[in-house]
Amino acid sequence: MSVTKDLTGFVKLAKTGDVPAGTVRTFDIEDGSVAICNVDGAFYAIDNVCTHDDGPLGDGKLIGCEVECPRHGARFDIRTGAVTAMPAAVGVDSYETYVDGEDIYVKLDD
Ligand code: FES
């Protein structure tokens, strides 16, 4: 029996080929931007803006399941948005993703 995914609240933001394995890329949304990360073919999405001083996390370095802010080196767990290294003290939002073929959907609304 096949189950159809409920895509309510999801937005098609990228193609899988846009985010090679081991990288993070930035994608614009209506009121900001989202950083999508590819860890060994699994896609994760978090807010693009670092909570320390607005650094662009989509320009950061992906280290395992963490992204390192390019400005001062804070790190966030891309699976949860939680802070894993200072100087940031507050996590970023994380978003559910869903891949259908080559399309990456991100759930921006709860
Ligand atoms: S802006 Fe990200 S660590 Fe400072």
C-alpha cells in the first residue's frame, strides 16, 4: 500500500542537484532565506541567519551534522537548529524536509 505524503505547508525550494553532498546552500523564501544542507544524501533545512550577529549560515561550512557560521564560528546542529558551539547562545529554527524525486520540499508553516 502506498502512502501519499501530506504536503500542506511545504514549499518546493530546491533541486537535489543544487545542494551537493557535504555542502550547505541558501534559498530565498518570501520573508527571508533558508539554508539547506546535504549530509550523505539526507537534506536538512534551517534558518539562514545566525542568532549571534546575523551571519549567513548558508555560506558556512558543513561539518558532519553541524554548520559553522562563517562570521565568528558558532555552530548549529542542522537536524534540530540547536547551538553546539559559542558564541551563539540561541538556536535557529529548523524545518522538516521532504524529497520527491529531484525536488526538495521544506515545511515553512506548522
Ligand atoms: S554571526 Fe554567527 S557566530 Fe557571529
